[in-house]
Amino acid sequence: MDLILDTCALLSLSGLTRRKLKRETLRLISSADTLYVSACSLFELALKLKRKQLELLPFETASAFWDEAVSSYECETLPVEAGGFDHAVNLPDHHGDPFDRIIIAQAIRTQSEVVTYDRQFSAYPITLHD
């Protein structure tokens, strides 16, 4: 099974949020065939850091955090391609966050399950874990 971590799940897995992933979800992550993170999550992290909506201590930059997390958890970065933007825009409007819409579109395209706390994801034809 392939999994995609949404941005909050990546932060939680890294121990940078108070909310923890369920033990069952951690087992799924450790046994996933492929563990993906979307490149759009780096963009989201960098924006939140710049706007002072997020701290990534001890990391000074979003890129430094990203490089460490991707390496540590052996994630494969999913690039966002032109068709992915189109698919994300054309999803039903259950979710308004553009970063999450991109992750949802990528999950549908790759037939991956998603690790997220965001219940709005459940309106789409994907399997969720938290």
C-alpha cells in the first residue's frame, strides 16, 4: 500500500505538533510500499514559516526541515505537475485549501491512501488514516 502524508501529518510524524498519529497509523507508515510527501507541502511549510504561523525548531528553514524529514522517513517527493493543478481545481468544492486539494488529487492519481487529521478529505474517494 502507498501512503501520502499531508503537511500536518508530516509535522506530527516529526514530533513538531502536539497531536500524535495513532499507533495503527504509525504501523501503516512503517510498512507502506511507498511513503509520499507532496512537493506542495514544502511550499506550504515555507509560507507558514515566513508568515510566522509555524515554528520548525531546531530548523532555520523549511528546506532544512524538509530535507531531514524526507531523508529520515524515507519519503518519496511527489512533484506537482501541470495536470495535477488542473485535477485539483476540478475536484468538487468540498475543500477550499489549495495545498490539500493538490494532495487529494495526487492521492487519487497515485491510488494512495492519505495520512491526515483533516476530516474534509473524507468527502473525496480516498482512504484516510490519522
